[in-house]
Amino acid sequence: MTDHEVAEPEYDWEGYAFDTRQVHAGEVEDRTSGARISPIAMTAGYRFDSFDDARGRFSGENDGLIYSRQRNPSGSVAEKRIASLEGGTEAIVVASGQAAITSALLALAQQGDRIVSTASIYSGTRILFGRSFARFGVSVDYVWDEFDDDEWDRAITPQTKAIFTETIPNPKNDIVDIARVARVARRHGIPLVVDNTIASPYLIRPFEHGADIVVHSSTKFLSGHGAAISGTIVDGGTFDWASANRPYPLITEPAAAGLPSIAERFGPVAYARATREAVVNDIGPALSPFNSFLLHQGIETLSLRMERHLASSLTIAEWLIGHPGVESVDYAGLPGNPRFELAQSLYGGRSGSVFSVTVRGGERGAARFLDRLRVISRMTNIGDTRSMALHPATTTHTSFSQDLRDRLGIAPGLIRLSIGIEDVNDLVADLDRALSAG
């Protein structure tokens, strides 16, 4: 028997530093075995304590679990961890980044509504908007110059329900001034949805710059290991749905006569609850418990990995710009880039680790370069511990018209690089061999 008090483990991580929260936030005590790592809850459903308990869970009177399509304990660990790191009120994990974007926006827009997006976004998101969203009856309008208020004003109509953008678009690294776009959204009274996949909350937290909703392909930097696909939606809890000048029926209208709306019931987590209950639960892009476990395990090393990603990327971008086999490098942290000053102010000049290099010789030069790589993998995906290279014009952007590729700056010789955490000298040597061989 001890003669002193034994401290209980900490489970409230508010106020702790980022590096501590990425390891611990969202943990729950395992009273069965004392397991230190949050276990994988491999179950589809959950027992109800009683008839009344079941009714209470379905009515929303209590917060018990119902079915893993809606929520699972393993997913909850990842959700709480990501919400903590982003500074949001609640997060929802889903099966992929595309599922996150789809669910996030379909909670806001329905048939006949419109979304306005910055033009330079991930190609898969553009395809999603142009194909599936069009079939759902939701239209997307693009703004090409986000610094032009008149272009925003022309694009936003009474049917516009949200603005969508990315912190660091891929592959051009043409970083976005989130605070400026947020001011546009506020002026028009609509929420701003920001994809923070490439920056991650380690580099920037969009809620601090005026965003209302953040999404991630958490397959990428949040997980980091490339072993499992996942997506995340985070509610900032900042948008005043009740006072909005356009309708958001899932959030502000009662589900049935005589019942309060989700906004009235849940306040700062209303958007997250509406998205979880009325979109994710209905459509069903549930994240498996095992992939949830891999996600929150990956997050534990986010800051460590990001430091290596960022340092190596800046070194490689600076090396590439001086190579005779290179026409140009799209990295905002390089002097001369049109967004250099923005990169300095937002990211200290380290604008992520996904950027593009245009090699000499057009498509043939790109093919020779890619086929000579030995350390860097020829593959899709980004944000992995492994470095990767891809030719967008013949892969991710191959379905786009030539005019659209030209306008987006997807040249025949452009290669997208995602710099991993290997030794930077080995990566430079691989790039040099690929660029220099005759």
C-alpha cells in the first residue's frame, strides 16, 4: 500500500501542445485490460441497455452508439484527435477524401444549388464536381483569379451555398490566401469549405483564417504510411446557420413537425451532426474500424514527418531550379514565384511537399525522366513516407480537354513530385540521374 496519492492518467488534452495532442487526443481508458493503445472496435452494431435506451439513441436524446455506419469507437479516437489538431468542434471520418468532400458539400447543397470553387484544385475533385455533382443537380462555378473581388461577385448567385478551396493545390503549389477567400464568403453570407490535405494542421489551421469547414484526404499526410484510405470532415462551429441569408434545410429545418432543428439542438456542432446523421449515415461511406486505427496511429508522428517533408522539399526545389534539364519549378517558396510573399507569410517559405517540375523535352522528356527513376516511385497518391512522381497530363488530368489543361498550366513536360522522408541526398541523386542521363 502506497503512502502517497497516485495520479490518474490525463484524458483531457485541451491546452496541451500540438505535438502532445497528436499522440494522445481522443484516447479513452480501456477498463478491461488496461491496453495502452486504443483498441480496434471490430463491430457492426452495439447492444442497447433497454427499450428506452434504444429509443433515446435513435431520437438523439442520448449520445449512445447505434451502428458503425454512423459512428464507431475506433473512428471516434481519430475524430477527436483531428478536431483537436484543427481547432474544430467535431470531426467525422469517412472512407476516402472524395467521400469527405462529397458529404461535406451535400450537407449544404441540393438539386438546383451551386458551389463556387477556386479553379486550381485536385483533379479528382474537379472530376467529382463535373460528373457526379452534375448528376445530383448541383452545379460548380470556378473563379480563376481569387484575388479579383469582381470575379467572385459575378460567380456567387442566390443559389450558391458554399465556397470551396484548398490551402495548397496540387500539382502547381499555387497556395491560396484563405483569409482573403474567407472575407469573400463572409461578405456573401455563405460558408467556406477548405481542403487542408497537403498543408495538414501542422502547417496551417484554416479555422484560424476564417474557414467554417475543413476536409482532408486523411489517406495522405495525416496517415502518412500509404496503407489505408480515409477522409475527414471537421466542423469549425463558427458559421451562424440560423441567421444565414439562404436556406440550409438539413441544418435549420426540423426533421419532423414539432421537433427542434439540428441547429437548435446542437449549436456549434450542428453542421457536423447534420452531416453525420443526414448524409454520411444515409449514403454510407463509413470508415472501417481497422482503417480508423491506422489513421490515428499515423497522426501520432505527423509533426515529425512534416518537418522532414518540408525541409527536403525546399532543398530539392532549390536544387531543381538550377538544373539544366529543368524548365521551371512550381514551388511557392522559391524567389520569383508569384506567390512567394504569401508563402513567406503563411508557411515561412515552406509551402508543402507536393509541387511540380517541368522537364525539358515535353512529353518525351517527361517519359525519359520518369522511366529512369529508381528511388522515387512512379505512382499516384501523395503525402506518403515514400517519394512519388507522376505525369499529370497522361494520368490524373488525361480526361481534361487540352484547353483546360493549358489553362491549369499542366504542360506536357510537367511532373508532380511528392517528397517523402528518405534521405534528401539519395533523392537528389535519383533526380540528377534521371535528368542527366542521355
